[in-house]
Amino acid sequence: MIAVVIIFAYLLAITIFILDLAYAVVDPRIRLGSDGQHITAAQKKRSFGQKLSDFLLSVPEFFAGIRTWFSGLSAFLKVPLSFRLKSIRNGFAALGSNFWELRRYPSAIVGLLIIFILVGVSIYTIIAIPYQRAIELWTPHASEGGERIWEKYPQNAMPAWTNVFRKNKLPETIHLSSKDGSVEKTSEVIGKNMTEFLMPFIFEYSSNQFPDEISLFFESTYDEKLPFITLTWITPDEREIQLGSFSINESHILRFAFDETMKRKLGGVPPQIGLLADPNSEEPVPLKGTYELQVSAIVFEDGANVDCDFVLYGRVYGIAGTDHLRRDLSIALLWGTPVALAFGFMAAIVANLTAMIISAVSVWYGGWVDNLIQRITDVNIILPTLPIAIMVYVMYSKTIWAVLGVVVLLSIFGSSIKNYRAAFLQAKESAYVEGAIAYGASGRRIVLLYLVPRIIPVLLPQLVIMVPGFVFYEATLAFLGLSDPYLPTWGKVVYDAITNGAYHGYYYWLLEPIALLLITGLAFALLGFSLDRMVNPRLRDA
């Protein structure tokens, strides 16, 4: 992390140096010396007395400006809430009257449709997979039992829908359990304090390829005597293979691939191949048909019980596949949607509204207030947002909200202030504003009821276009590890894919979050540019 900060610091220094050279070339107030090897400012020298005299003369004007600014700000803050709501209502009414013009732009309709789908997915995700449940499914050490959920998923499995485009279908994961009714569990008393539980796991196998693994997950309750398990495998051609007998504790996992006794019974062939192979074929080929795994569990105490889960791990799983840790990628892709949209919407709204208010104050009061705001904006534009956010995360707070605050703060004094300032300058010279000044309207009334409503149609396209930028910021920060340490996001999926999966042929792992980022950016870009064309007459015929 320190190395990343140092690299960005060097890049910042080089950028500022290049900007200084470019500024020296294009600024007419600065010229090169006659020898072409040094830079001097083309300014007339003034004596110290002249400078002191000018400074003393400017002091009263400076304090008068401060008094004027504070009095205007006080009046601005005293505006009744009804006036503010009315001005906002008028602005949105003006925009709403032209909202139906969006039907003329197919790109806007497509963008709106995608945004509505993303918002719907976000609402569904928050309701169906609450925050704590998402952390349990994505981070095993965050809660007890989370890792056992992962163990029943295949490793590095592609999405199940990829089988639609395959001639030879990849095997799907088969999960049967005696606890959910998918297996008919029977019991029989066979002696004093002895009960036998029979659990037949019956499944159909029709793939042309072998599965990756086969596992059994046992859960038992007893006081002292361990339950005894016997396994029998029955193939479609009615061959019976005795897989062995053993005792289990309260929580026992049997992985067929690591059972050397089972492997020796199958002639040294891995069980996931030997148990499903066609004995009449020279090459290992799966024998298609109905298989049955009979699990017999004998307990030696009254009240003891045994349950079992059978998992045949396929090579495809779910709508998004799994990663190297067997985690379901759909959890991260679904939860990444509300995180990205919330980050983007909140940052864009706060940054734009604050920038609009600051621009209004700058234009209306002018003078040194305008100059100060413009100089702050000029300095802030050259500041690198990403390195500063990294330093805040590393040195101050490791929360996403602190990083969001820094990004929003640096975005306020950006190019949007200059855009709003240009719009306010044009609105300030309008005839209706001059008329309001003529009949004695106060500054607060002019700003809230005449200037701000005029700019709201300009605000909305700017706000919509800025949302994908903040969405990409969130993904970039998550990719660099600057995010919630537990919550899954698109950026984290991209990072895991690059470091663990993409270079090994698991391209779906990388392409899925990138596709969602591109679709989100495209949706807001289509809507934003359409709104810009709608409110800007010069772009309507473009």
C-alpha cells in the first residue's frame, strides 16, 4: 500500500512539472528569456512603497466586502422554507413539462430501462439477501458455519447458462439432503438401543463428462457411542460396489477423492471417475442413467440421529459460477449493485447540489468571493483524487464512508463549479432578473426564486452523467482494497479474478463484473446525454 502511495506521489509531481511548463508556454504574461534557457515573468517592477500604499488602500475595501458577504449570507439563510421548496418545485416543474420529450430519444428509453432494472435488482438483493446474510455467505470467518456452506459448492465452476451454447454439456452440481425431504429417510429398530437409518440418494446422470468431486456431509447426535456408517453404490447396470464402513462423530465429511481405501477398491482410479465409468468402454466414458448411493447409519443409543447431505460437484453452477474458494459469485454481483448505485447517487447528488450553491454565491456576490472560489477550484482540479482517498483510508479511517466523503469533497470544487458559474452568469444577465432588481427584490429572493430554478434543468443532466464516474471510483477503490473488508463488491470480484482466476482460463470470473460496470456506465451516459440534448437547444439538431 505504501508503494502505491509513493508511485502516485511521483506521478503527481511529474504531472505538476509538466503543467508548469505548459503554463509557461501558453500564458502571455510569461515569456522565455533571450537565451531560451530560463523563464522570466514579463512584469513591470514596482517599488516597495507603491506596493505598501496599494495594500493599505485595499484594506477598507476588503473588510467592506467581508461585511457585505456575511450580511448577504445571513439574509440567504433566513429565507423561509416555503420559498426554497417553491423554487425547487418550480425548477422541477419546468423540467417535468419537457420530460415526455424523452420519448423522442430511444437512447434515453434504453438508459432508463437499464437503470430501473438495476434499481429493482438492488431492492431485491437487500430484501432477499440481508447485509449480515451476505457477509456470512461471502466471508466464512465472519460468522460460525459460513465455511460449511461454501464446501457444498463446486470450485471454479462456470455459470450454468453456458451449457446452452455447448454441444457437450458440462455436468451440473447435484445436492441431495435427508434434512429437506429430497431423500426418503426411513428408520428401523434392529436390536436393543439399536436403530438403523436408511437414506437412498437417487439421481440421474446424463453428462458426457465426469464430475469434479463427490462428497458426503454427515451430522449426528449421540451421547457416547459413535454411529456406524455403511455405503453401497448402485450403478445403472445394477452393479453394486461396497464403498466401505466407518464410524462418524457429530460433524463428519467424507471426500471420495481423498479416500485411499475407496480408490484401491476401484483399481487405483479416482472415485469420481471409477464410480461413473462405463465398464464396457476402453476409454473412460460416463455411464448415463440412474445411480443410487445407499447410506446405512446404525445408532446405539435411544434418541440418537444421523442426517446426510450428498453433493456431486459439477463444472457449472448457478447464474454466475463460483470462485477458487467455492463462493457463489452471484452474491458479490448482486450486492455490488446496491453498493455501486448508492455510492454513485449519493456522491453525485451531494457534489452537484453543493457545487451549484457555491456557484450561485460566487456569481451573485462576485468580487473577492468569486476570485477566492475560482482559485480554490483551480487548485483542486489538479489534485489527484485517488491518491488522496488512498492516504485517507490508510492513515485515517478504513470505512467506505470516509473515502466517500473525501471523494465528494474533492469533486465539489471541480469542473462542475465552472459549468454552473457560466450558467449562473448567463441567467444573472437575463431580463427577468434585471426586472426583479428594478422593482427592489432582495438578493435572497433573486438567488432562490430566479437563479436556482433556472439552473435545475442544467443540474439534472450533469448529475446523471456524473453517477457512473463515482460508480467506477467505488470499483477502483474496492479493487485497491479500499472498501468494506467484508461486504462483496464488483471491484473485489475483479481483483480476485485477476489475481486467482483469469490467467487460468476462468474468464467468466473477470468478465461478469466488468460487464456490469460497463452496462451501468452506458445506461447513465445514454440518459444523461439525452437529457442534455433536451435542455440544450443547440444540441437538439446535432
